[in-house]
Amino acid sequence: MMCLRCTVHFIIGFLFFASHLHAQLFPAKQGGKWGYINSSGVFVIQPKFDDAKKFSEGRAAVKLKDAWGFIDTAGNLVIRTQFVNAEPFSHGIAVVQTKHFITGLETQFIRANGDTLTSETFTDAGNFSEGVAWIKVADRSKVLLRQRFGFIDTTGRIVVQPILEKAFPFSEGFAAVQFDGKFGFIRLTDTLNDSVQTFTIKPKYRYASTFSEGLARVRSEAKWGFINTTGELVIAEQFDAASDFSEGLARVRMGEKFGFIDKQGNLVIPTTFDAAGDFSEGFAWAFKNGKYFYIDRTGNTAIDIGLTGVSNFQNGLALVNIGGKQVYINKEGKIIFEFN
């Protein structure tokens, strides 16, 4: 008889394997229709959809004619096609949009079984992150109709009242928000309503982004720098452009050229590129001297196969263009699948 601990370990292992397997399905187009291939380029779900998005939590949004619905990893339609748009599932909830004959486009949340999270609809909304999602609603209390942002939890309860001018998803316990024209950071323990507003990091920046790997990029005037979770400026505002940290490095622009810094602010890959992407799975795309290629974490060229379009690596593959054709390549630069 299998022991309880062994059973638990087996179940956890199986769930991890199943989740990992789902992540290995990639949307691909053949003969004008979309299906899903595995990492070897073989169709697992045959092409029969008019459009398709990536899998997340065992569901993928697919389009038939003019409407979106969701399929499972076997290709079965589990939520009928009925939406104007549909986003990936996160925390068991997805953002979808429907068209209302009076109010126009409406945004709402649905669960994995297709039921709505709440009867309320919104002007716009983001995917769930760390148990909450930002929502955008019309502020009808003012003479001029304005849009305001708040946050909702997975039960459908509004946990941050919609009084914000802008909001980004929660990341590492913080959300970058705009209030009274300036950006700061909140935690879910802060109080935000019409009469009381408390901020973990007070709004004082012209712009700010989400925390990533313990740091968040901010801009007080013209230049970008990075703060830590106490609000201390740990990398001076010195860059003309910057992205969030990914795999220990952040893309920055100085003048017209891009390079990468580490978390101490050291320029570890010189600013020699005309354009560049963020690091993902050990690679970043770059553009220089009129051509695209991939670099590794040392800045050396890793894949250079005549690319004319690029994207980040995800689950071992990247969607690129070669000679006018859209293809998936692996990390060795080998073509796995060619769209047609």
C-alpha cells in the first residue's frame, strides 16, 4: 500500500508535470488555421481555429469566426465562443470583453467553468497577480466623466477603491499607482478611499513601474533610475530609458544605444545596440548594423541566422521571422516549425 506521504508527493509531482506539459503547447498556424504544437513542432491540437493565444492554467483562448472562447489541453471547447476578446487565465480567473448594445464594450471576469466572478462590469481590467487585479471604472461623481483605477480580489470584492488615476499589477507585494498626477507604490494594507489615502512609498515620481527582483524603475524628471522596496534610490536616475530587471539584468538606453546593467548599476553589457529586448531563459534579442540576433548574458552573440523579426524565448522556443517567413526556433537556432 502506498504511504500517504508518497501519495502526496506523487500527486504534487503529477500536477507539476501536467502544468509543465501544458506550458509546452505553442499556438501555430497552418493552412490559414491555428492549432497547437509541442516543443518538437508536432501538432498536438490540430489547426481548426481562426486565431489562438497561449495556454495558461490548462486553458487557452481561441477564436472561431468573430468570437473568442476557451479550450482545454485536449482541444475541447470548454467555454463557448462568445467574447469580443479573452485573456489568459490567472488564479483561475480570466478577463473577457463583451459588447453591450447600450454601453458598448464591457470588461468582466470569468472563472474556469465559464461563470462570472461578479455581476459588475468594468471599462477595462488586468489579469490577476498576487491574488488581485486592477479594474478601471467610470467616475460618474464628477462633472467631467473620468476613468479611475482600483483593485478587486478573487472573490469579486473591491479591495482598493477606484480612486487612482493609473494602476499596474501587484508584483512582489507592491503596485505602482498614480494619484494626484504622481506615481508611488501601495501595498494591500494601505488605506485608499475618498477621505483617506496612505501609500507605502508616497507618490512623487513622474513615472514608475512594477517591482521586479526587488527593484522598481522610477523617473523623477528626464532620467530613469531604480529604487528598492523601502523607497531608497539605489541606482541613480541616469538612463534615458530602462526596463524592469529580468534574470538579474535590466536593459537601459544611454543616448541612442542600448545595453544592460546589473543590480548594482554596473554596465555589464555595453550600450552598443540600436535596440534590444529583455533577458528571458538566458537570451535577449538585439538589433545592430541592420540585423537582429540573440545574445547571451555575457553580451556575446548566441544565435545569428539572418533574423528579420524576433521575440523573447518562452518554454524553450522563440517566434521569429526569417526571410519573410514566421517560424519557431529553439535555443540552438534550429527551426522547429514554419508557419504557412
